[in-house]
Amino acid sequence: MIDFRKRVFSMLGSNKGLKKVDIVKHFAQEGSTRSTVYNITKRYEIGLPVEHRPGARRPTYFDRKNLK
């Protein structure tokens, strides 16, 4: 997924004249969902890095019954 984000980021950075719609259409032809590409473009516009922060995900479920 990080490789895909890097590709979208590089396309956004190198093609300032393209609209978001054109970039979304390009990656949709490759089989990506529109919402994924729009979320990545939003990360780019906000200025977030390509990689997620460590520990930013939901914690794992801890079940005491299965622990022995």
C-alpha cells in the first residue's frame, strides 16, 4: 500500500496542472477504488507523510479466555 501511496504522491507532485479527477480516473483504470485515491490526495494536501505513524492503528483485541 505504501508503494501505491508513493505513486499517487509523485503524480500529484510532478503534475501540478492535472486535476484530482484526472488522477483518480488514471488510477481507477488500474483497478484502484476512487475513495482510496481521494483519501491519499487528501493526505498529500494536508501535508502528511506517505507512511503512517507507528502505533496509529487500532490496538489488538486481548481475550483473557484464550490466554494460558
